[in-house]
Amino acid sequence: MNTAKHHQIWQRREDQDGLVWLALDVPDSATNTLTTDVLDALEQRISELESIPAKGLVLYSAKDNGFIAGADINVFRETHTEDELFSLIRQVQQLFNRIEALPFPTLAMIHGFCLGGGLELALACDYRIAADDDNTRIGLPEVRLGIHPGYGGSVRLIEKLGVMSAMPLMLSGRLLSGRSAAKAGVIDEAVSIRQLRRAAKDRLLNRPTKQRPPRWQALLNTALLRPAVAFLLRRETAKRAQIEHYPAPFALIDVWKNQPSLREDYFAAEARSVAQLLLSDGAQNLVRLFFLRQRLKGLGKLKTPPVTHVHVIGAGVMGGDIAAWCALQGLRVTLQDQTAHQLAPAIKRAQILFKKTLKLPHKVQAAMDRLIPDAEGLGVKQADVVIEAIFENLEAKQSLYQRLEPQLRPDTLLATNTSSIALETLATCLENPERLVGLHFFNPVSKMQLVEVVNGKATAAEWRDRAMAFVVQIDRLPLTVKSAPGFLINRILMPYLLEAVTLAQEGVALERIDKAAKDYGMPMGPIELADTVGLDICQSVADILAGELGLEVPPLLAQLLEQGRLGKKSGHGFYRYDKQNKTIRHRSGSGNTLSSEQIQYRLMLRMFNECAACLNDGIVSDAELLDAGMVFGSGFAPFRGGPVHAMQSKGIADCTEQLKQFSHQYGERFLPHPGWRALS
Ligand code: NAI
């Protein structure tokens, strides 16, 4: 790359106080990342600065959305050997060391995103200050990609904060606002965005003392105490992540515990550990998902008018939470139910969510002001989007649509959150069936990132595009799916859930069934999932799918329902629950000792078989999207990269062979679906 281009990437300016200002502005990109070009250009700038008598250096970003969003992950995908990766990482470390060694004070002036490698660069500066506003997000989220900080970030953060303050931030990958980052000591100061430049200048010209950890924290860093501290950190981490599935946090603790006495060797050990992790299947799969998430987001990046007002009808479990989520994202929301009385629980839940997320009372109040109880449905006429989330009942929904349609503005999107009724059937009562789109949110709305955007036969592309863009606008991930029973996620989950019920019926202990799934990497066992969703809902979705797809529904489900056992909501489903909804331990099963491996195979192969069927039926357009959908919509083991990827890693021939064997042993439900052929 030529010098002129380099100079465009890091634009240099000197002021009358002798301070050098380097503004990062990656060409042709809305966001700054540490691409090879950015690092080369930075190296060139640092070489220039090493030979001039500057008074200080400020690194900042010329982009509106933030400082630096992290390393360029593409580079890691394209590099294949451990030694190559190690040397790439070392080069960046050495560049950051040169910044640290500059003969004048340096400062990172942060606004917006300052993540991963971006924060590692900032940590190599003497000072860090950031904007105290809603957009600033600072952190080292590398563990979410199956790695840990590698550009010297773990070494420097521990030096600055002490191990007990730095490790939890890196082990959780948590992001902080400017104010919280200042409180934690990650940055020196958070100031209003208007005062950033002034504050940067003051700091460089006055050079206040740099941060140090408290003495007791420094003591914990001694070779004598490190093993004991590492033991405690590992024990805490193991409560949240299994080492076989998520080795990165454990590797980070080990790098710290075994740190060589020379700082330079410690940097090298950090780089070596990241190079090794990057080549592991887990990290490769998490990186793959990172790109799949981008792909989903990209699907909704369309030029459609932005939504400012949403009207939600039905303030139950789903409607209430959808309304709260939209208000949290800054939209004006009117929420309608049959009576004002029925709105109250949803408003209360919303307040809890706002308090938990927004913390500051004035922000909570502003979000509450955006969420307007509207029992009369006055908001319908003004809304850009109307989302129907009333009972799952065709007549009820259609009679509502008939009253609703004449009141809608011609440009208002009409969406339904139905989980099982075909859009084609719902739309028969509409004058304009082309504007009805399914927006299938998952429960709980604030945790599940995916929204299935359901296309009926009559749905027009223009309305579908609006729905996709709306989902991205409210910070969820849209996935277009065909209007078919169970859409994608519920259809794939149902055979897996029913196999778990069959296993329970055969006398396998409930805890063993759940443990087998969790050992595979599922966030929750299928029995617990069925109790959480509600056994009545499971039964009704299973019945619909049974009719359409020929699923066998094990009688145990109906037997439990006859006894009034609905799951968590009734205090008793498969498990019993106390008042706090915690499982009450009891012995279950009749001593069936089927091996854990067999339990796991039976559960997962039923799920995989349905994935093959969905691809065959064109429920989603490709296998990558199916993988993304299952991870972001059901929590499918992210480190496995999605079910299709997991099937391919295990070997398609192996899977179908095992299915055939099970079909002899347990029945036709295990017969490999013809869709597998397309995968081999
Ligand atoms: P819910 O029973 O908790 O709430 C339904 C609400 O709609 C009630 O508050 C009811 O008073 C209100 N309602 C009924 N008729 C109405 C009308 N004509 N006008 C105004 N309000 C009316 O139901 P839930 O679970 O929230 O489900 C709602 C929709 O979301 C259903 O279509 C369901 O299939 C779907 N869904 C449910 C999921 C879940 O996990 N519960 C997940 C995804 C979709």
C-alpha cells in the first residue's frame, strides 16, 4: 500500500501545544477495525513519531460510531498454522510495545465502540479517556470468540487493575459504559463528549500520575500466591463454562498463572496461547457464528422507512415482552389488551427489564414514558408496525384482523407472532393479505436474539423487507422462513423434545436425560425446556406437527396434563418446582440404565434428522442460515457452530448409519430423512 493511502487511514495533525493527533478513518468502511492496512499505517506513523520532539500523542477515531471495534477477524480465518498466527500476533504486540515506549505521553480518546484489539491498543497508551454517553462500550469480549486477548491486553489490564478486577472482565467478556469503565479503572476518566478534546489535552500537558492497582492486588500477582488465586478463578469459571467446550477462559487463567518473569516472555506466552486457541474447533466455530450473525444482520440492512411507533396487541407473555423490548430500543410503543387490568403485569415486567438494563432512574423513566398502555387501541391509527400477539386461536385472530384492517394506515406493516397457524389461513380474512408477515419472537424476548420472519404465500416482498429491517432496527436477528408447520426452530426442537419424553417414558431418570443434552452443549436439558415452555403448549405444537409431519407423540405428555401438571407455571410438570421456580430434587425414572452416550445420540439424531428434512423442504434457503437460526433462536451449542455443521463434523455417513441402526432398534421415527442426501 502506498504512503498516501497510509496517511489517509491515520490522519496526522499537530496543534500549537505540540500535541500530535492521529485520527483513524478506515476508508470504505463504516467501522474501524485493526486490519493489516490499519496496523501497517500505524507502524508508519509511529516510526515518524519516534524521531520528532512531540509533547504528546492522542489516538482517536474519525468515525461516528466509535473508536475501534476490534481485530480484523478475517485475518485469523485466512491464516492456517500456529506459527504463522503466533508471528502475526507478535508483530502487533511489538507495535503496541513501541507505542508504550514513546518518549512522550500517549492517550486514547474513546467514543462509541472500543472493543478487543481496540482496547488493547488503548491499554498500550499512558492514558485512556472516554465519552460518558449511551453509545460508549468498552471491553475485551474475546472469550465469546473462543479466544482471549492476545495483543498484550491481558498482561496490561492485569498490570493496571490487578488480577481480581481484570480477570472477571476478560473471563466474562462484559462490555462497560464509559462511566463503568472509569469506575473499574479500565479508563482514567469519562467526560461528556463535548469535553473530550479539552480533557485529552489537559491530561497530556499536566501528566497526572498513572493508575496502579492496590497493593493487595499486586501481592496476588506474586509467584507464591498465583497458584491459589488461579485455583479459585478456575473454580468460579467452571460454574459457567465447561472446559472441554470453552477452553479459552481457562487458558487465560493458565497464561497468567504460569507467566514467565520477563515481561516480553509473558507477552509471547499470551500470543502462543491465542494462536493455539484460534486453531481449535471451538474457536473456529464461534468465529464462523460471528460471521453468520453479520450475515443475518445484513439481511435486514435494507432501505426502508425507519419505524418510530409500534402498536402491540395482546399483553401476555409474548406481547408484553415484545412491547417492552421495542420501548427499550427507543421506539414509542402502544400496548393493547382486552382491559386495562390485563395490561398491568406487562408494564410491571417492563419496568423490571428497564431497571436491570438501563439502571439510571431518568433513563428508566424515559423508557416507561415510551411504553403507553392503550386498552382502547388508539395507537393503531398512528403505528408504523402493528404486532398481533393474542391467544393462539384462529377465530380470535381473524376477528381482530377484520376490525383492525380498516383502521391501518396504507403504509403500516401488519405482523403476527403466531407460532403455529399458517399465514395463508390467517390472511384469508384480509382485504390486503400481502401485507401480513409473521414476526415470530422467542421466549424470553430479551434473551433470544432471533426473530423468524415468516413469509406467507401472499406476503409481498416489500412488506417482508420492511419486517426484516424492523427486526434489525430493534437489535434482533432476522431469519426469513417459509410459512410451514412449526416454521424452523420449533419444528427442529419438537422431535428432540419428544424423544426426551419417550426416554422418560422408558424409565430413564429425568436428570440423566437433561444432563446428556447439557453435556452436548445445550443451554438447558429438553425435559427442563418442556417444563419451561409449558406441557400444554408442547402438546398443542406437537399435535399440529404430528398431523402435518407424522410425528409420534408419546402418551406420557397427555398423562401428565390430565393430572394438571403443566410445567413450571403450575409448580409441577416432569419436575416439581418450589415457589421460586427452583427444581425440587426427587428420584425419577425406573432404573433404566441406557448409557449417557446412547441418550445423547437419540436426542441429537432426532434433531439432526429434522434439520435435514427442513433443508429438503426449503424452510430456510441454506444450511448456514439453519445453523445461525438454531444457535440464536434455541441456544444450540454455539461452540459446535450449529447443528448442520455439527452433523458434518461428525460425518454425514456416520449419522445416517446410526439413524438406520436406531430405526431397527426403536422404530421408524429414526429412519434417515431423504434430505440427508443433499448434505453428503
Ligand atoms: P398469552 O395467553 O400469555 O397472552 C395473550 C394475551 O392476548 C392475553 O393477555 C389476552 O388478554 C390478550 N388478548 C386475547 N384476545 C385479545 C384481543 N382480541 N384484543 C386484545 N388482546 C387480546 O399468550 P402468549 O403466550 O403471549 O402468546 C401470544 C402469541 O404468541 C400466540 O400467538 C403464541 O402462539 C405466540 N407465541 C408464544 C410463545 C410462548 O413461548 N408463549 C413463543 C412464540 C410465539
